[in-house]
Amino acid sequence: MFKPEDVWNDVQRIRKEAPLVHNITNYVVMNTTANALLAIGASPVMAHAAEEVEDMVRLAKALVINIGTLSAPWIAAMLKAASAARQRGLPIVLDPVGAGATRYRTETACQILKETPPAIVRGNASEIRALFYTESETKGVDSRHAADAAVEAAHGLSKKYACVVSVSGAVDLIFSGDRLVRVANGHPMMPRVTGLGCTASALTGAFAAVNPSPYEAAAHAMAVMGIAGEMAAEQSPGPASFQMHFLDALYRLSEEDIRSRLRIEPA
Amino acid sequence: MFKPEDVWNDVQRIRKEAPLVHNITNYVVMNTTANALLAIGASPVMAHAAEEVEDMVRLAKALVINIGTLSAPWIAAMLKAASAARQRGLPIVLDPVGAGATRYRTETACQILKETPPAIVRGNASEIRALFYTESETKGVDSRHAADAAVEAAHGLSKKYACVVSVSGAVDLIFSGDRLVRVANGHPMMPRVTGLGCTASALTGAFAAVNPSPYEAAAHAMAVMGIAGEMAAEQSPGPASFQMHFLDALYRLSEEDIRSRLRIEPA
Amino acid sequence: MFKPEDVWNDVQRIRKEAPLVHNITNYVVMNTTANALLAIGASPVMAHAAEEVEDMVRLAKALVINIGTLSAPWIAAMLKAASAARQRGLPIVLDPVGAGATRYRTETACQILKETPPAIVRGNASEIRALFYTESETKGVDSRHAADAAVEAAHGLSKKYACVVSVSGAVDLIFSGDRLVRVANGHPMMPRVTGLGCTASALTGAFAAVNPSPYEAAAHAMAVMGIAGEMAAEQSPGPASFQMHFLDALYRLSEEDIRSRLRIEPA
């Protein structure tokens, strides 16, 4: 569990099986998350019409719901898709983008949590705190807290909804009930690229599509994010070249890259 | 016909006239297709409100309809714009993204085909098969078939709707009734970049804006796509650098590039 | 005023304070404008639901409204957000993308001008002319005019609505009533990248968030756009590599870059 060979095994399965990952996500990141899914070897699809989400869920191996640019018809489609995904036993990943910034986002994320509990919630520390304490303290969509400030909230949320909670930060935290694992891979440039958190959620969906343990899938996805980030940073003078090299690194990622860089620390 | 000088002639006209190409397309690719149109020399505009599509069609030289992220108000606008375009004799390009994956997409594409037949349908083999056989066999938005698996469907569709059918694949097929031409340019990295099929449709619109023959326009556009793809692949370690070099190649494309690389094969 | 140290002072404040810039903008540019705001040091958020725009305005330091891909629910949210922003004394930047191309765009921009006058209007010459003369003469979203063709319109618009008017072109014009300043920085590649005008508006929002003078903020933002554009052009063979280097340049911009390149010319 959490060994380099386990991470690599998931990457190989994604590349071989090209699982369809159905995303209902925000306008800002649709292009970059689709490209990240293609780069790692998965097959992305974006579909948000209530008229078709159930049909699309039927073809998919994972559903990723991201509330980054909400509106009423999208919320209805998210709930419909999530309900269909649960009926089919499909893993759902919820990214509560901006929870805490507005009541609309906090309430929508909480509604999804209650009505169609996801396998994995992946957010930054401010968002995870907002979901657990249901207080408004987020500033926009960037985190005001280090991941460790969300230890109690992530732990509590994981137990309350029986889901994995994955908190991104300089060191990522992944809780599954009382179990905790930390992923120390990554680079300070990553928060300077819009939507890399959303990309982490999309990749978490791809890993959950091939690994039956959401706990492992969440940790492996964050490790691959961080490793590709480290590889990208080595050749990038700024955030836009970083974004490009990051996607190229996902595409080129080798077993040796994982073996030499992986820093997963079971707590 | 289909000679390097014919392709180059179209490119020069696009660069000189900068035709306005009106796109009603999906959220995932709006940025990259707008950039591809600018790179080749056309002038892109995105407008999807029923309140303004007829006004925009009035200024445009081609209309590109792409159903990649459908919803009801967008379908209404597509039909309204297509109807206005037909009244004005404007070439319409239809990209049936994900036809076959959901009934909603298949039915919408078929409705557009019937009510406002486009000059050119451009899709992958799975989509073209879905439109002709109206069966659901697509997996998401990626093709499960090589272009040649769509020979019968493309041929039939072209005759049924009296339109050009352009099927992308390792070798592209372009049918105009009983006429067939194959374009062998391209690179295996292309399906690893999200929305390059959508870019092909947008460029097809630009070529149709300057070339009165939809058959030639469709083939020339696919040739330019493939040539720029080959040029990009030579300097790209992964799909994100490929996307960047691809757009740069469209911008820099010379007569010599076309002359030395063009691989159009009349059947 | 308009000295290199004034421009640099604003950049430093943005980097230090990371002001939240609330964007209600078009689908084409959401990703690139969010990345530009992050690159310069601001904190971007996109939110367009009527249910949450007032909450988001409460957290923001500037509001940027861009009408590039309009529809009715978005217009309602724009007016609601702008009204809340005015009540809170927040600077509003309006980008009237495509005004003049369709009545819908011209009328929407004029409605926002009248009901919730922005601090700054930033557009190309064709758009500014359309707002002042309320005539339809724009072709799509690209300018048909050099900035100087909008001198009278920009001057008139600035006086009529008591707002700063910033007109982009080879030489940018910024009017504040009877005061005029010209910014000569920039590069011919810039109009070949989709949405760089929208990026200029977003950065104008970031500068307005830290500089209480909309006149200075508008000019400083255009100077930084132009300087980053010059830096990017020096290493870019085409528009896609230009876009990447442009964002990297915003991130790396130094006092020396501004000092050596700034070309602001008070009229």
C-alpha cells in the first residue's frame, strides 16, 4: 500500500484501460483537466445536460463533480448524475471549489455530500474546513490555510460521510476514517497555475476508476500530481511553462520517476 | 484539385481575407479553437445567445456548430443560427462530438442534419457511424474505430444529406457523394490533445469560408491539420508542448511545408 | 504619475496583497485570464450565478465584467454584481467585447454603462466607437480601427459616464475626462492570441484593486501588458509560445524590466 510499485501499477492500468472519466466541472478548467486525463492515459468526457448525464454515467468508470462555476441547472445535473453513479456503484469524486466563499457553494457541496455521498472529497484546507464547520472563512477559491489546519475537519468529515477526504497543500493529507496518509510531493509553483486542484480531482477520478480502494486511489493520484509537478518545475521559469511541462510529465511518467521521487508518509 | 498549390492558395486567402468564422461550440475547446483560427489567419467569434446568433451570422463567412457540451438553450441557438446561415448561403460545418455516446447527442446531431443540412459534417469514425446507423456504440468522445470502419457510413451519410463527410483518423476520409479522397498527414500524438478534432472542424469552417467547394475545403483543412501536426511532433516531448507547437506551426505554415509534406490520395 | 516606480509600486502591492478579483467573463478566456491574474500576483475568482455574485463581491477588491459570450442569465448576474460592487465602492471594469457586432452586445454594454457606471471601460477602438456612436460597425470581436480612430469616442464616453476609457491598440489611449495618456508598449503578435484584450481588462481590475486612481490603474495595467508582450515576443516563434512566455513574463516581471521598457506618453 502506497509503495512505488502500487502507484505505478495504477498508472499502467489507466494507460491500458483508458477508463472513461465523466466530468461535470467548471468552465475555467475544462480544457486543462481534459488534457491532464488524456496525458495520464484516461479518456475524459464533459457532459452537463440533465438530458444526458445518466446515459453518460452508464459508459463511465468514474464521475468527477466540481462546483467551481455553479448555476442552478448544473446543480440539478450534478445531483442526477451522482444518483445514477451511486446506483451503478461508480466512484464519485467531489471537488468543493470555493466552499466557504459563498453560501451557495457551501450549501451545494453539503447537499451533494448528504444526498449522494461521494467516495472521495478532494479540496484545499479552507474548503474542507468550510464543509465541516460550515462557516464562511474562505477567500475566493484559494486556500487561506495549510493542509494541516484541516486535520480535524478532514478527519471529522471522513467519519461523518464515510468517505475519503483528500486535502491538498504543501504536504497533502488523505483521511479514510481514522487512517491518515501524507503525500509530501509537489512544488510551490503549483498554486500559481489555475485549476491544478481541479486537475488533482480529475486524476483522482482516473485512479479511482482502476483502483477499488478510494483511499489508495486518492493518495496515488496526489503522489502523481506532486511528482509531475516536481519534474515540471525543474524546467519552467514561470507558471505557464510549468503547466505545459506538467502535462508533458504526466504523459511521460515512468516507473523510475515514481520510484526515485515518491514521498508518501503513512502517519 | 488537392494539389499543394491549391492548399496553399486557400491558406493565402484565409490570411488575406481573415474571414469571420462564427462558432457555436463546446466549453472545452473554445480557447484552443479560437487560437487555431487566429493562427491560420481567420477571425474567430463565439456567440451562442438566441438573441444575437442571427446578427452574428450576418457578419460571418462560415458557421461551425459543435455539440460537445450540449444543453437545451444552446441547441435552440444552433438551429436558429444554422437556419439563418442557410438563408444567406453560408457554409455550415457540423461536428457531432460524442454522437452515439448518448441519445441526446445523436438526436441533436440528426435534428441539425435534417432541419438545416450542413455543407460539411466532420467527426471521428464512431460519430459518423452513429449518425448513419443511429446506434449507440461510441465510448465517450473518443473514437473506437479507425476511419476506414466508417467508409460505408460516411459514404451513405454524404449521399443521404448531400453533404461532404470528413472522417478523421490516422488516414482521414473525405466523401462527397461517390467521390472519396484520403489525407494521410498527421501524427499519433494528435488524439492525445483534447479538442484537436474540434480544431479540425473550426479550420474546416475557415477553409469553407474562402473555397466555394466544400469537398476541397474539407480535404485542404485536414491536410493543413495533419501537416501542422507533423511539424509540431518533431519538437514535442508530450501533448502539451505538441498543442503549443501545433498552433505555432499553423501560424508559420509555408508553401514549402505544404509542398514537401502533403499526402492527399484521391481514391 | 505614470513613472516606472509608480507602475512597479502597483505590481508590488498586487504581489503582496493578492487582491481577489471577481470576474464575470466569457467562456473563451476564463482559463487564460485566471492564469494572468495569478501570474501577476492577484487572486482570481469566476462566479456568475445570481445566487452568489453578491456574496462574492463582498470578498472581492475589484469586479471585472466581460460580455464576450453573453446570455440572459449572465446579464442579470452582471447587473446584480455591478450594483453590489457600486454599493461597496468597489472598482468595476467593463470590457464590451464585440460591442457593435450585434445589437445584443451593444445594448447590454450600454445598459451596464447607464445602470451601474464602471470605473473603467476597456475595449478596442471598434467597441469604444460602437458604445459612443451606438452604431453597428464592428466585425466580430476584432477591431477594425486603430486606437486613434477612437479618440473622439473615447473622450466623449469618458465625459458622458465620468469613467476612465482605455482603448487598446498599437498605441493604447487612456482617457479620464479631458486627460489623456498614451501607452506605446506592446507587440504586433498580441492580437493573434485570443483574449489578450480580455486579459488586459482582468489585469486592469487587479491594478484598480490596489491603486485608488482608476486613471493610473488603467494606464499601468496597459503598460505591464505591453512590456510582458515585448518580453514574450523576443522568444516566441508563434502565438501559442507567445501566450506561454507572456504569462511567464508577468510572473517574472522586475523593476528593471519596467524601468528599461516603459513607454508611457502623457498627451
